[in-house]
Amino acid sequence: MAETVHVPVGGHPYDIVIGEGLIDRLGALVRPHLARAKTVIVSDATVADLYMERAVNSLEKAGIACGHIILPPGEASKSFAQLEQLTDTLLDHKVERRDCIVALGGGVIGDLAGFASSIVLRGMGFIQVPTTLLAQVDSSVGGKTGINTRHGKNLIGSFHQPRLVVSDLAVLDTLPSRELQAGFAEVVKYGLIGDPAFFAWLEQNAGPVLGGDRAAQRHAVAVSCRAKARIVAEDERENGRRALLNLGHTFGHALEAALGYDGRLLHGEAVAVGCVMASSLAARLGLAHHDECIRVERLFAAAGMKTRAHQLADTLSAGDLLAHMAQDKKVENDRLVLISGPIGDARILRGVETDIVAAVLEDS
Ligand code: NAD
Ligand code: ZN
């Protein structure tokens, strides 16, 4: 059974369809969104090996002609060089402005193909078929697209909403467990920033969600998408509330920057430790109870994740992390997102004293 989440953004509302085996129904799902029966699927080599044939078969069965473009997997593909190659290849395929590009893959493919579709011919349609848990609950919702530059991640991009998102839960079966856990960290975040009942549900259901129980996965993905959709609809361009989605990310980005973006640390793994740090900071400021910090840490640990910086690497120093945070905070307008007690009630604080942040980092 599939579930649909509606994303009521600005002028371009769209649906997210969540269910099992949807890759094989892609043609029927996509057809109503195409102006003509032609599309180009963009994917990475790993995902293409697993799912491209089924996606193409389903589209062709629905009478849709489709080309496909396969890029190398990994964050390095979110570059100007790959963007140029992709936009040129799309033009080789003789795409028209009314056509839709289908992004089949994780957040890397969604961000890159989404950005390409926002600039080729001054903007074409695109459809997301996210294949990682992180992409299903986070990157495919909200319309942020982009690439990285030497100045940092995601600094070049656009807001470009998809016409449709198709999340097939069955594809999560082939995802490496570390990637699944990393996506789970973002799921937990939605509980922490506004939904204590969902957090409590996750405490009971982390095992089923990570173990492939479809009903549990559908619930986790749908609640997460609904939460993100609500926040994005309120604040499409990230002027206010959307910053809540960065819970744990100020700390997390510092961990990622300190350890280097070479795959040693996945983004979600950094976010998990970052959320634990954020809750511990909230406790130090008297905004959260110690018990709540324990619940946060216990949930990530139950998901098999590391919860402390020293577990990630023994080379991390509080000083280094602070320096990286200072840089990130500039980008983020000096915002720090904290958990305040009780769970589910996150708030945005500015200008927290460095000594207190340093103490949290020392402790982790
Ligand atoms: P990813 O796209 O690199 O995918 C992770 C790995 O899993 C890749 O090696 C991929 O080939 C493989 N993979 C994907 N689906 C698979 C499947 N079903 N089975 C087996 N292997 C599979 O990474 P990600 O974690 O999905 O996304 C991370 C990216 O998302 C980052 O670039 C980040 O900046 C971006 N992001 C964007 C937003 C946004 O709002 N646009 C939000 C969060 C993250
Ligand atoms: Zn994130």
C-alpha cells in the first residue's frame, strides 16, 4: 500500500508517493506529470546497476521513451565539471523545456540533477526517485538543489521544486547499513524538532525501521516528509523556521569539516553526534533535563550509531571543532539550534557563550 504526502509549497505544490515496489510502477506514476512521453533518467553507477533496467522497463511499458545518463557515485560528482558534463549530455538528448528529468539515486544525484534541471533551457521539470533513506526523508523534499565548490558544500545552487517524488521503500534493502543508519539520524531529528510522540515511536521502532519492516519504514518516511513539508511550506527560502532542520548540524558540520569529507564520516553520522551535543548544550543552559539527553543518546545508540566525538576519532580536539563551528556559524547567521526540554521542542538560539560550547565539545 502506498501513502501520499502533499507538499504545499508556493506556486508548485507536489506529492510524495511512499510505498513498496514503486520502481516497477514508475511509468504509471510519472506519466501524468509529463507533457510529452519522453524523459531522461539521471543516476549513479551503483544505483543504475541495481535499478536502472527496472525503471526504464516501467517507463517504456507506460509508453514513455527514456534516455539515461549514469554518473560516478559519490559526493565528488556534485561539481562544476560533472554539472557541465550532465547539462551537455541532457542537451545531446535533445530535451525540451517542457520535459522532465528523473533523478534516480541518493541526495548526490537529486541535488545535481535537480540543479541541472533548474538551469538547462532556463528550467525544466524534474522528478525525484530517492533511493537512500536520507534522500527519502530529507534531500528530495524542499526543493534545494546544488553542487559543491572549493569554498564549501552546497554553495552553488537553486531552489527548484520537483513535480513528484516517488520513494520506493524496497530499494532500502540494498542500501549499506551505515547509509541506512545515517538516514535514520535525520528521521530522529524530526522527532526532536517538533514531534515528541514520533520520537517515542522511534524509541520503540528503531529495530523494525532499520530491519526492513515496510509498515514501520513507511510510517517513518511519511512522518518525516510531512514534518519537512510543513516547515518548508512555512519558510520555503529559509528565513526563519526552516533553520530548525539544522538541529545538530552546527556541531555536525564541524565534525565533518574536522574529519574531512572523504567518506570516513557520513553526514548522518555527524548529525547523530551533533544532536547529542546539542541536547547536552541545552542541558548545560538549563533548557533540557539530563533524562532527555539520555533518551536522545540511547536512541542513536540503539540504532547502532556512535554518539560521541571521541568514538569517531581520537584525534578530534575541542579547539579544532570550535574553529570550524565559528566558520559555519558565519554562514548560518550565527544561529545555533538547540534542543530544549521537553523532547520535541527545539529552539534557535544565537550567540551562546563559547566557553559553554567548548565544555560540551570537551565532554563528547
Ligand atoms: P549518496 O547520494 O552519495 O548515496 C550514498 C551511497 O549509496 C552512494 O554510494 C550511492 O551510490 C549508494 N546508493 C544509493 N541508493 C542505493 C541503494 N538503494 N542501494 C545501494 N546503494 C545505494 O548520498 P545521500 O546520503 O543519499 O545524500 C547525501 C547528499 O545529499 C549530500 O550531497 C548532501 O549535501 C545532500 N543533501 C541535500 C539536501 C537538500 O535539501 N537538497 C538535504 C540533505 C542532504
Ligand atoms: Zn542533514
